[in-house]
Amino acid sequence: MKPAALILAGSRPGPPDPVAAAEGVWHKALVPLEGRTMLARVVGALREAGIERIAVSASDRQVMDLARELGCEVLLASTGPSASVGIGLEKLGAPLLVTTSDHALLRPEWVTDFVRDTPRGADVSVLLARREAIEAAMPGSRRTYLRFADGHWSGCNLFLLATGRAGAAIDTWKMVEADRKRPWRIAARLGLGMLVSYVLGRLTLTEAISGLGRRIGISASLVAARDGLAAVDVDKPQDLADARAIIAARESS
């Protein structure tokens, strides 16, 4: 069964997004790259991957209007990404692929490979890329890495809620959002033994993710990205410049 897809395009509270502000638009999902908005590129990649039902979680009226023009359903974004995912899962059901509107480089093969590589029986899987793969694909890229015994990893903004049981992971997702730059706190939530293992450099991220799943009664898996570019999203104006250069090179070839 092919998954539906949810694209997170909510607006965070606080100062204006730096990418949107630099480009003079209300939301960075509306930023154009080689003639197509960022949101249109994400939707296009999902459609090329064979996903027919796509919803956009948004709070900005212009983003909502664009989503409808692109043939997507529109869901009102909640107060944070995890809560918006909960609404999406309730509305669209499982399996549900989740990504973000700033995943401008998204490729259909990343989506199909991720779904194919998710272990059978997993309730939830998350795509992450190894540092070596990212630096090979984009030398000089500066990312935030989770440092574990099985390597340094960066998130790829691709998640698969493979079964209805995945709803139990939403509260844990909120916790991981809060602690994503402090992996020792994630380890601490798994118990003293896991924390000691992390401090001693023995805990793998694969073990940490599966351990979080076991604590809430589901099967959770890490899937390694085949292409390091899968970890490159657009958070800063320099990311946008890099994405434009990569897209221009792709399309000219």
C-alpha cells in the first residue's frame, strides 16, 4: 500500500523566517527556485514518487492557496510540527510519509528508497544521513550532527508512520524536537544504562531510536539515506543559494 504524504508548512512563532525575509515573501514555501516555488518542488517530487494523496499543513493563507492550486488537501497547522503530524495522521491515516516544505532538493528516488528500505514490521521509521555521505555530496556543508557510536548523523526531514500504532510516537516526537541538539538527554530518557552507554561512546543511534520505540510499545527504525543531499534543507539564505546552484546544475544536465 502506497502511503499518503503530509508536508509541514506551518509558521513558527517569533521573528520572521530569515529565508522568507531575504526573498520578500510571507513564507519560505513560496520562495522560487528555478521558476518553481519550494512547495511546488516538494509536491512534484512526491507525485513523481507515485504518491497520489498529499496534504499540506499550513497556517499562512498564501501557502494554503498555493497548496490547493497544486492539487493538495489543506490542513490547518497546529502549535508545533508534532501536533500537526498528529492531525495529519488522524485525517490521512497510515501509512503516512511526512516531510517539510523547505525540503527543496527532495528527489522521488529518496522517497521510494526510504519506503522500500524501512524494515518490515516497523511502525515508525526516520531517514538520517551519515556525515560522510553529506560531506561527499556537498563538501563544506555545515550541519548539526547527532554523535553516536555508529557515526555522526543528520536528519533528512523524512519520516514514515507505517502503521496506525505510530500515533503513540507523537508525544515522543515532541520530546525529540526539544532535545534534538542534546543527544545525551535523549539517552537519559532511555534509562541510566543507556545514558552510561552514551557517555562511554557505546550507544548507537540505531539502538537509541529502537529503544525509544520500545518504551512506548512500538517498533521504530533508523533508515540510512543513500544520498547525503537528502539532509540538506533550506534554513538560511546560504542554504537557499546552495539549493539554487544544485537545482540549476541538475536541470541544465
